[in-house]
Amino acid sequence: MIVVLAALLFGLSGCDGQAKQAMEPVDQFLKPMGVKETKMSLFVTDPASADRAYISAVVTWNFANAAGQPQKENLGFFLKKNGDKWQIEKQGIQYTDDQSNALILLKGGKF
């Protein structure tokens, strides 16, 4: 029981670490555009190809909307692994925070 629990916790922390690594190129891409904050919504690897992934984020820009509230935008990206680092393969992908929809997008479909 303890071994199974330890394996589960190790696996989850590995996924979390991979998601953080995947967020780095997105942050680097957005930083020159004046982003105030980015929050990852979803990170999903392609079951058919572990070197491809979908990542979505909610971006807060450094300017406000007409009501004076910080402007937010939902963005989606395809990532590809290059060695041990992730890089953006395609930007401007439809945003989703649902894993099944992300898998549909990775397979080239639409939802």
C-alpha cells in the first residue's frame, strides 16, 4: 500500500514538474508583449506522441478594459519537446481547460 501511494505521489509530482517546464516557453513568448501574469489552465501530453502537448493559460495584460479591470485573455498552444525542453510548436490554438477537448485538438479535430 505504501509503495503504491509513493509511486502515485512521485508520478503526480513528475507531471507537475513537466507542466512547469512546459509553461516556461509560453512565459518567455508572452513576456515581451507586456503580460502582467499568466496562470496555466491545463497541460495535456498527446497519448500517441509523448513529445507533443497542449497547454492553455489565462493571461492578464498590463492594461485595463473599459470598466477599468485588468484585461484577461484565454490562450492555447501546441508544444513539442526538443531534447528535454519544451518549445512552442503552434500558437493561437483554441482555448480549453477540458482534458478531453485538448486531446481532440491534439489529434487535429475541433470541438
